[in-house]
Amino acid sequence: MQNSKVEGTNFPKNRHIRVGDKLIDLSTPVVMGIVNLTPDSFYVASRTTDNQLLSRVEKMIIDGVTIVDIGGYSSRPGAENIDSAEEIARILPALDELKSHFPELVISLDTFRGDVAQAGIDHGADIINDISGFSIDPTLVNIVAKHKIPYVLMHMKGTPQTMQQFTSYENIFMEMILYFSEKIEQLHNAGVVDIIIDPGFGFSKTIEQNYFLLEHLEAFHILDKPILAGLSRKSMIYKRLNCQPEDQKTLDGTIVLNKIALQKGASILRVHDVKEAVGLIS
């Protein structure tokens, strides 16, 4: 499939986040590349071993990635619930190695635990990406505020083990706006400045709800925050196409949905396939 650049929209353009002493300009969308330090992530090719880490991230950098998102806890439905110690043991060597070889690389840490976030920040994590919206561990709020780092606020109900039991909504959009509004206020009151919102495609949502949210993604601009779209190779794509996460058809579907997300004003695309996503932007 040939990529075509997404033309500009009328959505807010004065978007940026501060990472350390520099600003990341989001007036043009950027790509966040996924690095799973787990043995059980749903997309097998994203599972990254120690000897693959540097080469995989180097390729992402060559392909135009802006942020690399690493995680040591698989949040796919039915995944094993590991403890903090194991999660920390997975992420710290990777953080140290990446910061040593690519000191300018912006690294997001995908975790919902305060102790994991603190350990990651101590070893160079620049952003915290929390699937739980600090519902599982409220200590994350003060940790992020203390270190003045950006925070990705995602919508999910329940936990990764129970989330698919919670897909009933009277009005999904209004409930999500209320969820984000309340949590943004809590974050601001605690001193968190840079907040990115993530609708949480695939988390406590049916396939139909996922597509409804994508169709109306632009409505989330009412929150006046950059939007992250995490659609890459998810079941909402491969189940609709009757294929597997690894199939080319799933990548093609991801490209189509990412293009829609960009047209509706997404600032960050979180993806497994960096080159294809960058091709939609540049």
C-alpha cells in the first residue's frame, strides 16, 4: 500500500510538550514507536529481547521516530499479572542501554505503577504513559508532578485482566469526556503541566465502540490537550479483516486508521511500524 501525506486540518496547532530542557513540537504530528520488553505481547514481532533492543530502536530512529515507548508489562486481555519487581527488572537494563547509546532519544515508559515509574525516571524515562489514568496507583500523580514530566492519560475501566468486562456505557463519549475532565483537573491541581490524552482503543471497549470513537475523535479537542492514537495492529483491525496481527492486511488496516486519526487531529501515533506512520506525516 502506498502512503499519502495527510493534509493539514483546522484543529489546534499550538501543541507542544516539554521534555527536560527542550520542547517537542506537536503542531506537526509525531510518531511514538513501541518496544515491548515482554514475552507475551499480542503482536509477536514487537517482543524485544536484550540482543534486539539497540538494532530495533536504531531502525526506528532512522525511520523517523520522535518518541520510543518501552514497557515491561503486557496489557493485552488475559495477560499475566506480573509484580513490580519483575516489571522493574525488565525495564531498567533497557533504559540504561538506550540512554547510553542514544542520549538524545525521548523515552516514554508504559506503566501504571508508581514505584516502576519512579525507578524508570531515575534511569532516564522522559514521559510516563499510564493505561489506567492513575486509577490503579494514585501515587503516579505526585511522582509525575515532582519530576515535571509529561503524562499520557489513557481511558480504561478496570484492569488489563478485567477491562473487557466493562464495555457497557449509556453514552460512551460523554462518560469519557467526564473521565478526562476530572482527571485533568486532578493532574493540574497536583502540578502536572504536560498532559496527553489517549482514548484507549481496545481497552474496555467493543470493536464497534472503538470505531465510533475513531469516527468522532475530533470531539476530544474540547479537552484542549494533544491526542495520542494507539491503533497499531489491534484486534479492532485484524478481527474485522479476519486475519492475524502479523499479517500485511493488518498493517494496511493500521495505516488507513492512522490516516483517519491524523485527519481528525491526532498529535501522536503510537505504532509498531514507524516508517509507515512517518510516511503519513512527512
